[in-house]
Amino acid sequence: MTSGGHGRAAARRRPPTGPRAREGSMWRRLAGLALVAATAATAGWGFHRVFPGAELLLAVIPAATAPAIVAALTRARPLWLALALDLVLWLAGTVPLYRTLTPALLTDVADSWHALLTTLLPAQPDPELLVLVHTLVWAAATVGAETLNRTGTRIAAAVPALVVYGVALLLGVDGTGSNVLVTGALFVLIAALALLRDDRPPAWLLAGIPVAAALAALALVAGPLLPIAAQPYNPRDDADLPPPVRVDSVSPLDRVSAWLQIPDRDLFTVKADKPLNWRLAVLDRYDGVRWTSAARFQPTGGRVPAGEWTGEADVVHQEVTFDGLPGTWLPAAERPQEVTGVRGLAVDPGSGALLAAAKPAKGSGYEVTSRVPKPSKRDLLAATPVSDPALTAFPDAPQERLFRRLAQEATEGADAPIKQAYRLQSYLRTNATYDVTAPPGHSLKGLEFFLQTTHRGTSEQFAATFALMARTLGLPSRVVVGFRPGQASGGVYHVKSGHVMAWAEIKFDGLGWRPFYPTPGRGGAKDDHDVVSSAIEESEELEDEFAKGGSDRPTTSRPQATGQDEQAAPGLSPWTVAAAAGGGLLVAYAVVVVVVPWRRRRNRRRAPGAEQRVLGAWRQTCDDLGLSREPTLTAGDVVSREPGEISTHLRPLAEISNFIRYAPESGTEAAATEAWRHSDAIRRAVRARTPVMARLRDRLLLR
């Protein structure tokens, strides 16, 4: 090469100088800081499953933008100065959250982790919780901006934001909505940052963003289908909940008799579509003197976890307005799903009971949406109690013998648990009298006096006695305090103190808690309001069903749990290498999920011996029907589960397989051919009735 050529090559390698070069460097630096701020803000928005309201923006936007501005202004200054300014601005940024400077700021930051892990999502946007997001985003933006300003790395400045996004994914597992779009946005922003830091011309940046967007779209489609997305890790499962605490100084059950003495006192109103019992408190622990609650209340922004019942239910909307109800318990129809209008709301996930942080003011109100279970007669007839020693515990006292003897006498001849409960309910309703002037209290001594001497009481004594007698029979029970629907007027139910009522509940497997009303009406067992009357009529009808022998357990199907559509955040390697590695893993996994089921089916079809091929056809059909994890099912059980077109092929296949199973030497090629013909027909029918996405999910999970 000539000396002139060497000179031109050296000139090309020499970095450009002059005003235009400085302008280009300034443009890239400011654009990089903007991308870092956008990445931190996007990662912070990943908390929208924790805090779904607009209040989250108040914590995220200042925290993401201020450190970028500080980095732009202090690039030529010492690092300690930039960090000091960031610290001062972080403190100032908490003022819009708290609306003042608070001395408890550092304590809130330290405690907010555990508070969020023990909160039912969505969390209330309280400053002491939002400050965690504010701090994390601020730290990510500060580290990212200074890394970009003072180093020559490509995407290292985005790593702190990815850490914040990982925290958001963990804390938001139980939340509503999805972070799929947030994941895609982070992918595009990191790709843009990598191109920008590569000193490519602006045209390269504009051309690279669509490519990154296409890769992000591919990741968004494939990510939710991966097996890890079906059941993401939930850190709340390992969090230590606060111990149970006494909610009120006076138990609602202790107030029953007092309220009945002044029956016209206004407590609250409910605007609802239908009359229901408004439950107030759930009491499941008894020490021989008082019923108390072992509820573990958790803060929530309004969501109430679902109960055990997943079948048919009525959705009832209620608008509750306070008038003179004491205490902090909040009335609602069972079982609440969502509550709005209550600051400091807490809920017990086990019972669905609601609690306010402070006594609601007169005239204040809230809205509740409840899902009222409607089990069928077959569900009730087949009910079996759950096994929970805490719910069948009886105090160590001599009165246990009395309660057990009377319970056994009342339920003599009842061979099913729910029939025992109905007999016990009927026994108390017909052998004692409702009397508002009866002595109050529900200690064992008082209940013994009620059973043996007075035979008079309020719902306090009837419900407490029923629950304890049920426990001597091994039925898990509790006492509920609530109110009758109240006086109806134009779709609004006016609830007064005289409408107070206690009843008992027993917990059944799959059904959850079922109410029982052992308290007779004022004028006899039939003098009840609509809700109790319908429940008593239902129990009498079920008694008739038992007399007819209709107690066979129904076959029920339970919905499969669905996973969250979360996607893991990108890794720390450059985006091109990560995309290639991820694509290779996806291709390898796709090959596995295609080859394994195909090879298994092929081996069964070509097994040595006609009898093995027949049995292989039956096993393949069980796999196609999703029964591979239930090996104890007989052929008859499988046939009884599948009606319609599938049954026409399943029945003859079951007969062939049963014949071969008990007489393997009689297997013929014709039998094997016939078995696989039926198996193929069943496979086509199952594929026709199963949605494409469900088939794809099962294939990806190697089911």
C-alpha cells in the first residue's frame, strides 16, 4: 500500500473532531439518557399490576426523569456531586406522595417490602407503599444514567431497570392485567440503546428499531406458552402473615341481645337487587366463654380472594350506607368479590370478612360485588365435611358429654354428614323457643342452662349451641353474626338493630361454608324472613331426597388453573446474542414437544403382539382424553365421563381392551386394527372439541 493509502486509512480511523463531532456526541449522549429514563419508567410501570391506579405515575415519572437531568448537567462534575443532588431530589420527590416531608420515610422504605407481600392485590396506593416504587425507579435511573455518562458500555445502563422490572414481576404475580406489553417495550428500548451506543449512524437506529420490535413480538407470542409461565413463583406464599388479632373490644355476638332490646335503632341501608343476609363477622374459635375470630386480615385495594365454590352463583351488587352501625366490621352478602369506596380496607382471605381501618362515619358508604353460591341438590346431597381439627375443637369441659349426647339423639339414623346437620337444625328449631328477653351470653355454663332449663334464647344461643353440637359429631363449624335483609323500600333495605341475627355454618369439601339456621321464628319455626324460610324449605326437600335414597355423589369437573401471562425480563447479554440463544432454545423445545408424543404414539401402534397394540390404543385414548394422571380409573369410569360422539367409539374400545386385558392370549390382528380405528376416531373428536390454544398449551406442556 502506498503512503497516501496509509494516510487515508489513518484518517478514517481517527475520531472526528470539530463542532459537528461535538454536536453528534451531544446528541447521542442526550438520546442515551432519554432512553435510560424511558427504560426506568417502563420498568416502574411494571408495578401497574400492584397499583393499577394513576397514582403510580406520580411515583414513577419524577423518579425516572430527574436522575437523567442531573446526569446531563453534571457530566463534567465529580460523581459524588451528582449522587448528592440525586439524593436531595429523591427526598423532594417524596413530597408529592406524602404531601409533606415525613420523618418516617426511611422506615416506610424498609417496611414496604413486607407490607406489599402481605397485601392482597391490588394494593391501595398509600404513600408508605408507593415510596418503594419511587425509590427503586430512582435508584435504577440514577445508576443507569451515571453508568451511561461515565462509561463506554452498550446496555449496562439498562441492567438496573431490568432488576426493578424483575421485582415488579414478583410483587405483581397475583395482580390483574398483564405485563406482556411492558416486556416488549423494554426489549425495544434496550435494543435502541445498544444501537445508539454502537456509534452507528441515525439511519441504522431507525432501521434497527423495527427489527427489535419484530423480535419482541415473537417473544411476546412465545413467552406465555412456555411451561414456566403456567405457574409463576409467588413470593406471597412464603411471606409471614401477621398474627390474628382481636378486631373489636366488643364481639358482635355479644351485641346481639343488646341490639334486640332496642330493635328500632337505624344501623345501615343496602341498595341491592335482591334480599339477602348481610354478614358482619365470622367467629371460628371458642374457648368455653366466648366465640372469637382467628382471621388474618390483609390489606387490599378492593379485591377479595374467591372461595372454594366454583360452580353456579348469583352476582349481587350492593351499595351500603352507614347510619349507626358501631365497630369496624363491614356488612356484605356472602361471598364478596370486590369492594370500592373504603380506605384502609382489609379482608380475611379464608372467610371473606371485611374490615375498615377506622370506624366509618355516619353517611359514608361503599359498594360491594358478591358472588352468592347456588349449589344444586346433588351437590348438597353429596357434600362431605372437610378435615380441620381447629374447626372441630371443643373446650376441655364436662359440658361436652351433654352436647355430644343431645347431638347424637338429634341425629339418630342420619348416615350422611349434611343430613346430620339438617337434623340438628330441625332439633333446635322445634325443641326450644325464640325469646328476646332470654339471658344473654354464650359460655358453656350459659348454654348448658339454655339446653337443660330455660329452652329459651336468642339467635346467639341457638347458633352457638348448634356449632358446638356439630363439632361433637366431627362437623367443622363456626358462628356468623349478621343481619336479616331489613325493611324494603324502593329497592333499598333499611337495616335496624332488631334485624340482627346469628347463624351457624359448616364447611364441606368443594362447597365451602354452608349456612344453617337453628333459630326458630318469633311465632314458631315457620315465622322467618325470606332468606331463612327458603333455606328451611330447601333442607326439608333435601330430607325427602335422602328418604328416597338420592345421595349418590355426582361427577363434577373442576376448571383447570390458568397461568399468568408473564414473561421473564431480558438477560444481561447483548440483545442479538440473547435473541439467537432464545430462538435456538425455542426451536429445540418445539422439536421435543413434537417428537415425544409422536414417537410414543408410534411405539404403541407398532408394539410387538396384538394384545400390546390393543392396550396401547387404550392408553393412547386415555392420554388424548387427559386422563393419564388418573391410572386408578376403570374402563367403566372412563366411559361414564364421556358422552356423545366420543362415547360411541369409547365404549367398544373399552370392551376390546377389557377382553384383551383378562384374556391376552385371545388377541388378534383384527382386534388391534379395530382398537386403533376407534382410538383414532376418539382423537379426532377430542381435537374437534378442544380449542386450538388449549391444544397448543397441552402440547407445549408435554401433556
